[in-house]
Amino acid sequence: MSDRKFQEKSPTTLGAVLGVSKEIILTPVISGSAYAANDVFFETVELPKAIMSEGGRAVLHSVTIIDKSANANEIQFIIFEDEQELGTINGAVDFDDTEANSVTCKFKIETTDYDTFGSKEVAQVLVNRYVQAAAGSQSVFIAAKLAASGTWAVGAVRLKFYFMED
């Protein structure tokens, strides 16, 4: 797996009302080259401590994306309970039984979810789905593929994941 940047923040006021919450911020490594439709957008990334208890589960409440390259592309996300690979960045998806058996959640950000702010695109989607960590782990792993072609600058995508404990 390649280098990744993530940032963890403490529970929010929302968490005090609805239960413990966690925000994980991720700047995925992307290639900076042109992508074809259905290419792997970014390789699998660990979302550490997304789950409060080992082998437990949480609700992925929502996801926000800031797209500084302003592509507003549909992005399909898949979350695994343990470390799996969707394929190579900017390459074809390689998905077989091993990966399928580890899927705990999937969702997408559609082109109609984006709004333009200046020269940037921002989208937020409600996911409200359970995610499960593997036994002995508090992490889940996320990967993504694109529905259409596009080009992004390196570092141009930032994702924010909001979890609530089950």
C-alpha cells in the first residue's frame, strides 16, 4: 500500500447528542494522470480506530468530499472489514471472492451530489450504513473506483468520514 495522509478528530457536539462520533479526514494518494471509467481511484486505505471496540461495528453516518480539481465525478466506494486490495491505482478493478467476502459497506457519491464553491466541487452524502471491523481490529479499509474518466491533481481530493458508534 502507498503513503496516505489521514487525520483523526475528537467527538463532536453531534456525537454528544446521537452517541459517540468520530471524524476521520483522508487525503488519498491519487495518480495525477488521466483515469478511464471504472479505474481504481485510490488504493485501499486504512481508516484507523473507526470502530471503538475491536471486532465491533459502527454506523458510517456521512461522507464529505472536497474536489479541488472540480471534476464532480461519480465515485463508488467500498469498505472492507480487513485489508483487501481493489486493484492498482489508475488501473482496472481486480475484485474476486477474497475481496467480496470482506465487504462490509458500499456507497457512492453521484455527480448530482456536488455543488460548486468558487473553482472547487463539494459533496456530502448520508450513508447511514453499518461497517464492521475484523476480529481484533478497530480499523476498516476503504477503496474507490470512478464511474467516468477524469484527471485530478495530486492532493486535490479530501474526504471526511463521520462515524457513530453502534
